[in-house]
Amino acid sequence: MNSSTERSAPVVNRDELIDRMMGSIPMAERMLKRFVDTANADFDLMESTVRLGDKPAIASLAHRHKGTAQTMAIPRVAQCAAELEQRAHTDPTSKLLAILGEMRMLHDEVRQVQQLGLANLI
Amino acid sequence: MNKQASPIQILVVDDDPIAAETLSHALSQFGYSSTIALNGMDALQYVRSGKYRIVISDVEMPEMNGIDLCREIRRRGSCGYTYVILLTGRSDTASVVKGLDAGADDYIAKPFSPSEMQMRIRAGERILMLESRDLMIFALAKLADSRDHDTGSHLDRIREYCRLLSLELATWPEYQNKIDGIYIQSIYETSPLHDIGKVGIPDRILLKPGRLTEAEFSIMTQHAKIGGDTLQAVAEAHPEAVFLQMAYEIAMTHHERWDGAGYPNGLAGEDIPLCGRIVAIADVYDALTSHRVYKPAYNHQKAVDIISEGSGTHFDPNLVRAFLKLESDFKEIKKSMNDTPEKEDSEFMPMFRCKDVPAATAQTPQSV
């Protein structure tokens, strides 16, 4: 899905995030924690809708998660969410679950960044 | 970054709390206070309060999406204009067109760039300022007019008549390079100022229930010059405010006559600015069809006949032709915007077959 360059890039674009938070690292960290705290519930909800086959709901949830990830400058998660949104109406459940699995792995990386603290992220 | 507090309150509408809070934080850094609504229905309630002049809304939301919210805002209207910016991840042409068609003023792709957002909001503020300017002009004109038209919709009708005449003239070849959209909007905004000079006329004359003496009438006619001089001074101090030039010309020349027998400067023909000639017809029609203490409101046809007779003497013949083409629309405006009879005053009478004014100015009807 992603190129090797993209994979090697930090999962959170620190500069972009801090810029969007108007230069406030505390604000960026607070919002990143909020993202981490709520993302698992979002993924669970998305997984349920995938398993239930509710395609419009999958697309809608994925679209929203894409927006949140873009706001938080987490491009790889946003890209996965965009793919899930696009494929919601066409791809089989197994493929959609695979995309969700990748999102969960990326989410783990985001959590590590959040726990490390943005100030320590180069 | 501009941290100067802005009086404008912004409503942020997004079902994603993280996106909403991030935007709200950026707005606070730019000096705006904001409120977050997490869905369209809540947003509509906030908008109804009249407190929010700018709405920044996500498009995809449950229950009521941003497009429908925008349509509702436009459908319901409010006391002031609400500037709507749609903020969404869908920035393809079809989505943009759909949003603008619903009444959105601007469209920004997610994720937003803070500096771009600030500039877009400033553009919105400029639009809202124009509306505020219009309201301020009208309020000032109303204030001046209230001394002798305290119950009337005189000014509301005047600007409608002026817009109507200007729209018609704009379709005539000889006026196409003179009258454009800006001209029409300007005359709509500034024509209510035509009598603002009446603030300088003493009450004993302005509110006199009977006929004016020649001396009183002479003082009364000063209102055109008083208003014109005042607006000219402001226009010269603020040359960037082009509409003030028109306001000045209207106040100064709306009592001039095509044959040169008007006041204050005795201008004739095309030496009288077009805007002054337009307001002259609008003002006289409204005076003729309105109640005065010394006369009932004339019926529409009588007013049409009088104006028609004044073609080439009192009024610009072209404008009389335009008026005659539009006379049924004038009648409709008068009918739809009529109100209780205006308070008694001396407007119109001295120029209308009044024995104690000079013959040159008493031959045809005119408001004062």
C-alpha cells in the first residue's frame, strides 16, 4: 500500500501537527492523546460495521477517521482510511479487515510517539 | 499572527471533536471566539440565536450534513448575513459546486492550513463589513428622516425605486457603460441619504404643519446643500470610499431640475449627475403618492400623469420614459411597502402650486 519511503517516515508529521496547533506543543500532545484514546473505539466500530456488511456506514466512519488523521498529521493512517472508504462498497470483508489491521498497527506506532512525547520526536 | 480580539463570533460545526477543537484553538489564536456544535441540528439552533456571523462547517455529518445546514441557514434568513465556509475532505469540483449552490460562501479542503483559514475568514469579515456599512448608512438616514417621517417607509421605497430605474437603464445602450452592478448597489445603499441635510433645518420649519413662507422655504431648500457639503467633506477625506461620492451627488442634486430651475445650484440637463436625476423621480413619485397634512395621497395614475408632464422640464426625458415603462412596478412597491400615513410635514407642498414661492420653482410638483 505504502512506498518504502513513506513507511520509513515518522508516523506523525510532527512539524505539520505543531503548525496546525498554532505552535503549541502542549496542545498538540493533548490532541494526540485524545486521538490515541479514541482511535481503538473507532477501529472497533469500523470492524463491527465491516463484519455486518453495512457498507455506507463503513465508508462514513472511514471518511471521518481519515479527516481526524489528516488533522493530526498522521498521513499513513489517513491513507489507510481513505482506502477503506474507497473500497467499502466493492471489496470483500477479508480485504477490508486487512486494511483495518494495518490501521491498528499504525495506531500502535502513534501510541508510541504519543507516549514518547512530541518534544522528544525528531 | 493577529491576536487582536475580533468582535465576530464563529460557529464551528464538525462531528469530529478533535477536528472541531483543533480549529477552535486556531481561531482563538487569531483572536476569534468560537463555539463548537457537533452536528447540524445543534448548529442551526446556535445560528438562530443571531450571535454567529461566520459558520465554518464540515460537510459530512450524521443527521444534517453541512450542505443541508447551509441550505437551512439561507432558507430561514436572519437579521444579518451569515457567512458560511464549508470545510471538507471532498474538494473535487462537483462537491465544491454542490456546496456553493447550497449557499456556501467559501470552501476549504481538509486538513486546513491555519494561515489560509485566517485569510479566508478575513475575506468573510470584509463581506460582513460591507453589510454593516449598508446598515449603518440606512440607520443614519432613518435617523435624519425620522424628524419628519417618523412612521413612514419612505426611505425603503426610495431605494427600491432607484434600484428599479437603474436596472432598467442598465439595459439601454446609452447607459451600459455608466450603470453596472456596483452603480446599482451604490445607489441602493446611498439614495436613502438624499435628505440627510434636513438635520440642519430648524424644527419650526421642518415640522411646520402649514405652508412655508418664502423665507422659510428658502431655509428649507438649504437641506440639499447642507447634506451635499457634509457628504462631500467625508468623501474627500476618504477617497477610497467611492460610494460616498455618489452619496454626495445625490444629496446635492436631487432637487435640481432638467430645465435648470431647481436648487441649490441651478444645474441643467446632463450637468446634473445621473444618480441625482434618478433620485429626483423616485422622491417625487413617493411624495405624490404619500399622505400630507395639506393633501391626501394622490393615486398612482395622478402621480404618473404629473411626472409625465414634467418630462423635459422637471425631469430627464429618458428617465421619465424609463419610469413610464416601469410605472406598474412603482405602484407595486408603493403598495407592498406602504404603511400608516406619514406624520404631517411641509414636504412637497411649497413646490406644489404654493402661492408664496417664486413662480419658477412652483410650476411643477416636487418634494422638498
